Amino acid sequence: MRRQGVLGLFLLLSLLLVSQVPTAAQQLPAGNIGELRLVNALTGLGNIDLYLNGVLVRVDLPPETASSYLNVPAGRHRLEARMVGSDATAEPVASDVIDVAANSVMTAVIYQSQFSGVRPPTYAAAGSIFSQVEDRNPIPLGGTRLTAIHLAAGAPNLLSVAYPSRASIMHQVSYAQAYGTVDVAPGIYRLTLVDAALPDLPIRYRAGEVNLFAGALYTFIIVPDLQVSDRAPGKTDQVRFFVITAPLDPPPNGIALRIIHTAVNTDVVDVYIDERLVASRLSFGQFTTYIGLERYSHVIALRPYNTPSDSPALARLSLTLNADNQSQQNWSLLLLNASQNDPTLGQPVLLASDNPALVTDNPNRSIPTRGGPMILALTPDDVSQTQSGFARVRLVHALVNFPALTLNSPSQPITPGAPPPTNPVLGPRELVPDTEFGFIAGEEEVPAGIYEQVNVQVAFSGQPITALGRQQLLEGQVYTYVVASAPNPNEPPRIILIVDHGEGISARFSFAGQLARNQVNVREQATVNSALLATLNNNAGVIVLGRNADAEWVRIRFSNPSTGRIQEGWMSAGLLIVTRQGARVNINTLPVVGNR
């Protein structure tokens, strides 16, 4: 049985955990690159397809939804939005040119700026695009950042996001104008929209409770209060807002920690780090964004929701820096159900650890809560860049007392807008191999594209236990599928999907290779007598991992054209052109590696 050792750093604990905390700062991709995410604020029109420079980059994006971030070269780009299924030459709903600066992070919002009053409406040119640079700078622990974008055509030009008392939290947000940021404490806020131009500040929208977690950028997008079936122009003065989030950058040389609650029927918790509240009322199925932490030890405390900050904690954890994991920056802390019948409860547990220095000072690993026992697990997250043309898919197994799971697609992916492949790979595709509960996460890199269905299956038997419909996996994105128990035991397991933007250059992906001729053999060992793994055409891009001692062979990572699987093997050095960030690399300067 395959175990995911690299991602299976797994420690179950209750009162005290000593772990390694990474120190390397997360970096934007080197070079002339920016980041761009796209938001559908067309509340009256429905789902859209998005094109960047004529290339279909996002299919079927629902209203009030943000795409994951795209790496785009700095410079000017044409963004177009069309109704789902429209021909690429059809007149767009919205079209504009966006200037992306190097190392900037931007959000482009497609919103409805014209209302015809026709049912069905006239889509052509009904929308506009508003773009804004994000302030992703680090923030002190225990804070979060807010900004707002007013895109409600026909509503008052000045609106404030305010408390029910009408005291502003974001004052006088102007229509289609950039707004700054406000840093506040995390927690649960009751918010409204008020007309900031009138002396009595009439309330135009009551949002109710909005839960803000620490370490995040929350963008309040103000839109007309329209439904897809309600597009009469006389109603465009009614407003509301929806919220999108993004993680802020961690401190220099810091780390990023995310908390994921998958323990169904256990306590709803408040999360404290160093006795600062970072997440209030974290319940099953919720997760925080990555919270940036300084490079020193931190104490994490979990308390039942709405109990005093000085009350006894359900669990207290200590994260302490260790030189062994300085290259690991992103981590997830999972709240999991514990089995009442688990014979290892009460015993010291350390599973699949790549670092034997991990210890727990308390042998009892189960945390009693009012809804049942809970356990905690810490796992490293690989959110570095993927190789070109691929997405990373991760499977988190959070089903207690359940066998190993796999992630599978019954068919191969479709690349939007691309012609059909000449020699297509047929049949099902395994996305993530067998992953056990005790090993937390499995991962693979798979070709980007649209997978018509994704199944969670019991390993080896092929028995599906739940399924997801159409999934678009974008190049460079990291998709984490968390499989957890449903609140109702008669329902199929719940899948929590977390999408991260791959950032920073992983050491194994620093070097790219281009074949110097057609039909090049890849072998299992660095010798011509070794087993043949595949034959690649000269249009196949590969990732270069290193060379052997005499630099006559280069170890590569490639997609097998026969199976579609990602493999590693050896290629004769004279048949490969190696580059790094676009610059030619002397093969003798590559790191010396062996078989893995």
C-alpha cells in the first residue's frame, strides 16, 4: 500500500504538541509576473465564462464567486466575459484592458453596469470590469484587513459599511472608485449598508452577522439587489454586498497556518494564538485562510465558542521552531473526529513522520467535547508552483474508522478551447492514490483541464462513496479535497474543497527542460541498458531535477504520453536543453541526484 510520507507528517495530540515550524518566506514567482483573480458580480445575469487574451481561463463561474489566482506576465491584458456556452467570437457581456504590474496582486470584478429592463435581458455590453490592486502586506497577529468596492449602478454614489448604530467601519465608499483598507480585530460583526450622502444615514441593507477570521483580506463587493429572474431597471437602487477573501502575506521569514474543522458534531470552537483571538465560532466544514505567524514559538488554544478568553481550553498546543523544517512554510491544523473504539486512544501516537524529533509531552491524544471526542493533526501543505500545464490535487482523509481512499475521474480531462488530442489517453484517471486516515494527505500533479466527474473511492476496491460533478482544475492551482463525515450518518461523506494559488518556486521545479530532438527515450536508471519508461516527442516540456555524478544523464519529471501519469526517469544529457527562469543552464551546474 502506498503511503504519502512527504505529506503524511501526522501527529495526534490533545494538550501539548511540539512541532517544527518553517522559516522560509513565501515568495511571488521570480520575474516579470503578477497575480490576477476574477470575480463574477453580475448578480442579475448568472454564470459566465472568462477569457484572458482570447484564451478561455475559467468556465461557468457563478455569481458572487471569485476564481483562484492566475499567474500572468506583467503588462496589458484583454479580459472578456461571456455567458456560459457562448462561442468565443460572440460579443462579450463585458470587455476591458487590464494593466498588471510585476509582483502585484490584483482583483478584477465583472459587474452589471447597464440594465435594459428586457426579459430576458440584453447581455451584450451589459457589464463592465473594475480592477483593483490588493493590499496583501503582513498584519500583526490578531488582526484582519477590510476593503470595499461599490459597483451598484443606480444606487447612491456614496455608501458606508456600518454597524446597526450607523457608525461606519468603512466610510463613504464611492461608486466604481478605489477604496483603501481598514485593519480591525477578528470576530463576529453585525453590518449594514447606509446612504452616506444623507444626514440621517438611512440603512439600505442589513447583512446580519459577518464572521471575520484573522490574517485575511476581506473585500466587500456592493452590488444591486437583483436575482437572475428579477432585472427590472427600477429596482437597481436596492443594494446588498457579498464578501470574498484572500490570505495576507506572512511576516518576513514567517510561516502560514490554516485551521480546518472537519470534526462533525463536536464543539464549535474559538481559536486563539498567543491568547489573541484568530477565529471565532469555527464550526464543522469551515476553515480559516492562512494566518501569518512570526518566526518564534506560538501557543494555540481551542475553547468552546463564546466562553471567556481566560476560561480553560479544550486543548493547548505549542508550535516551536526547529531547523529541520526551515524550508516548510505552509501548514494546516485539522480538527478531526476521534473513534470511541480506537484501541490506541490514551497511547502515544506518532505516525508516518519524516522527522523522529517530533514528540508529544502528553500521551492522551483525545480531546473530550460535548459532541464527542476530537483529535488534532498537523500536516505540511505543498502550495509551491506546479509544473507547466498541471494542477496539484490533494486528498485529506478525515473519515474515522474508514479504509484508505483514492480520488478518481472516470474520464480524462478536457482542455477548454483546445483541439482534441491526436492520440488521446482513454479510460479513467487516478488523481490521487491511496491515502489513509492516519497519513492525512495524498497528492499528485495532474493535467489541467475540465474533469466531468471526480469520485472519492475506497482504495483497491474501486467502490465510490461520494462524487463531485464537473471540476475545472486550473494550471498552477492547488486543490485540496477534504473528505469528512456528513452531519447525518445516512448521507454520503461531505467534501470540503480548498483552492490555493501555487506560489513560490519549488526547488524541484526550478529547472525546465526542452528536448533537443524528437523521439527521446526516458529510462529507469542512468544507463542505456536500463528499462525504458517512455519515449517523448520534442514538444514535451519536462522538469529537470538534477544530474548524475558525471553529468552524462539528467533526471527529469515528465508526463507519460501513454498513461498520462507523472513519472520520474533518466534522459541522456546531450538530448536536453535546460533553462532556469528562461536562461540557459550548463548541465554541469545542476545538483547531483540519485534515484528516488
